[in-house]
Amino acid sequence: MARKPAEPTTRSRSAPQPKRPSATRLWFKKRRAWLRGIGMATLALGTLGIASIGVIALDPMARLRDTTSWLAELGRGPGLSVQEIRIEGREFAPREALLAAIGITPGEAMLDFQPQVARQRLEQIAWVESAHVERRLPGTILIRISERRAFAIWQRDGRFSVIDREGRVMATERLEAFGPLPLVVGAGAERVAAQMIDLLRSAPEISDRVQAIIRVSERRWNLRLQNGADILLPEGHEEAAITRLAELQARDRLLDRPLAAVDMRLPDRLVVRMHPPGQPAPPTPTPARSQRG
């Protein structure tokens, strides 16, 4: 008797079917060659970067040179060149001298300008007491100066100069622009005039009559009065002599007389020489007279 074919068992019917690859896996599989090219390029760039770092390590000035070159080109670009040079505090100092000391002109690169160097050059000018210099981006350089104050006019060998309190020459022209100033005369007078001028200012009854303060042999002083008389002061004892002279003026009106000279160099006596009648007093040099000649 023939057998019927065996029916498939339940286990055979429930065998798992093979899984299909995911969409992400299929995407990477299709683009494997393209991704491999990107990886090689990335590796090459990384190798080049490491090599560049090695070169810079061997040549540390390379980065500095590149940075300096880049900044220089940037400083010459639009908006970073000098457009305006502003000077504040100037009254008598020549503008041309200040601009020459600054060392830069409109149109040049702002980053080429060194404020500290400019400040040092400005303070070497006789007119300038102190200076402040700064860059104001995008294109302005600000210069703020404090000028020295004119203290006296110094005359030597027929030449007149305006000096400050320390005796530094400030100007040799347009002296009238400074107004009335004490006149000091002689070699070395500019260096020691301040103490004598201060002393006279403490005795206005004397200083109002003084036309010039004359340095003699770089040791002592003579006072030339407006009437042409000379007061010979003792070396090193000027204060005591001026105090005595003020007392004589208050008591005896000594300086109102037609004097030729009053010699106060001796501590125990006063020698007075009267001016001869009819003889004119000797002229005192003045800046105006010198300029006309």
C-alpha cells in the first residue's frame, strides 16, 4: 500500500526569512567610492597641516613675517590711512615744526605711525613742554601739546631771543607777539635770570624803573634804569642790596635824581655818581632797535 507524501511540519513553515539591508547601509554601499576619495583628501590636508606646523616650529619668524605683512596691507586699505592730523594747545609753536616732528602725512598708513616716537620728537622742540599723541581710528591722529611759557627776552651780541624760565631759547622772531617781558643782557644771563627777576618782582618800586638786567663777567648783575643810570649790585648779595635800595628810594627818592651810577658792591659804603648836566644818558639795547638795524 502506497504512502502519502509527508505534509510539511509547522516548524518548516515558520522558518525566518532573510533580512534586507537598511536604507542607510545601502546609501553608504552605493557611495563607497566617493567617500573613499573624501577620506583620502582629508588625510592629505591633515598631513599638509602637520607639515606646515613643523615648518613654523623650525622657523618661528615665519608667522611673524606673515602677520606683519598682513597688518601692513590692512593698514593701507580704505579707512585705515591718515585722514586728519589734529593739533591742540598750540599758540606760538610753529605748526611746520610740529608736523615735521610727527613724521607722517595724510594718506599714509595709520599702522605705520608710532605715537611714542612722535611724542619724544615733539618734546625735543624748544616750544614744547609736554606732548600727548594718540591714534583715533579710523583715520585721525591727535596731538595735544603744552607750550613752555615765555619768561624773558635775552640779548647777547646784538641778538635777541625769547627764553623760558630755564633759559631755553623759544623764539628769535616776532618777539613783539609775546608782550612786555623783562630784558636780560650778557653771556650766561639766560641761565640765572629767573632768580634775579623774581627778586625784582618782590620790590615793584625798583622793578618799575628797571629797563634791563645786565650780567657782568658771568658773576654779578647791574641794573640799567630807564633813565640810563646803572646800579652795580654786589656778587652773591643781590637781595640785601635791593632791599637797601628800596629803603633809600622810599626815604630819599634816590632813583628820581639824575643819577649816572650807584655802586653798591662795597658792604660798608654807597657810592653815588651823578649824571653831568646836559649829557644824554647812554641808550639801552631793545629788541625793536636791534630788529631795525
